[in-house]
Amino acid sequence: MEITGEFAIPAPRERVWEALNDPEVLRQCIPGCESIEREADNVFNAAMRAKIGPVKARFTSVVTLTNLDPPNGYTIVGEGKGGPAGFGKGSADVTLEPQGDETTLRYRAELQVGGKLAQIGSRLVAGAARKIADDFFGKFQEVVGGETPPSA
């Protein structure tokens, strides 16, 4: 399944780029995130709790950043395992475009799920994925566009 989105971030592109690569900013913005740690320059390990339809689970994920083009964008590739709930994997192309004092962030994500998550139906999973993305970017706009630096 594919989901796309576009968000206006009230901050310069360089600041948005730095925030997208800052584990502390990401932890604050990812709904249900318990932890996120940098394993290597472009690899993060994360743990989060999510509820998708009737399925609640704790997911552990490995996220790799590829196709890096600072500060224009990158590709995020990840896989999350939720034990009996199943798994999710996918990738998202993220682009940053300056618009005066703001930055337009666009993404296009391809997602796959398996296990119980696949059994609840793609429409429900797609709706939950879109809500998680919207919640993330709403919080990201708030954190990055605020008066305090992203790592504060």
C-alpha cells in the first residue's frame, strides 16, 4: 500500500534536515515511541507501542537512511517486528523544499504488513498508517517550528 503527504514546516530547510536526523527529536514526534538510538551514522533502532484496529503491540524496528542528499532529502527504509501481532516493513522517500522562511516536506511511502496486521485488512492498516504519519508530522511541525532548538 502507498501513502503520501505534504507538510509545511515553519523552519528553514537546514533546521528541518537536522531535526529529521536527530534521535531525540524523532523520539518526541513518533507516536508511542519508547526509545530510539543511533546504531551507526545512518541506522537507528527504535521501540514503540502501536494500536492498529484491534491489534495492540510493541514493535522493535531497525531504520536505515539511504539515498542521502543533505539537505534536500533521503529514503527511510525500515522493518518493525511486533511478535504475534505481525510485522510491518517499507520505505519512504522524503524531500525538503525551501519556501521562503518555511520548508515543504513531502513523502511517499510504500508499506507491507504481515501476520495479524495483514488479517485486519489493508484499508484499516492504511488508515492507521496515515494517522501515525499525520500525528508524527503534526508534532514535528510543533517541535521544529517552535522557538526552542530541536535538541532542547
